Amino acid sequence: MVPNQPFAAGFVYGNANHTRMSEMTNTIEHEGGEQAKVESWRLHVLIEAGYPLPLAERLAGSAADLHGAVELISKGCAPETAAEILL
């Protein structure tokens, strides 16, 4: 690989990861129908918002407000504190 452009921490390579994470993630079909699909989607959103996996799993499977969960993190709330508020 040949560097394309200098970057603050090194070099950006010409063919380095041009796809976004959501494009790379394959949809996994779970038994359980729609509820499993919804929980899987919620888990994805929570992880992308910054929740660690164990908290994201708990929140995804709960009735917690997803938009509220993402908003708390975006406003600087620690994931653990946000989970306590929401659960």
C-alpha cells in the first residue's frame, strides 16, 4: 500500500476502509422473529452510540427509550449512569 495523504498520526492509505461499519455489518437472522430483529437493531444503535456491550445488551432487551439512551450519551452522560437512569 502506498500512502495517499499525510495525516496527523501517520498516513492515510488509498484503499483503506472506505465502507462504513453499518455497511460491513451483516444482518444475522435470529430465531424469534420480529422481537429478535428489533433487539438486534437496538443493540447496534446503542453500541454505535458508545455503550459497552454488556450495558447495550441490557438496554436493547428492555423497554428503555432508545432515543433517550442515545441522547444521554451524546450530551456527555457516562454509559453506566445513563443505564441507571433508563432501567
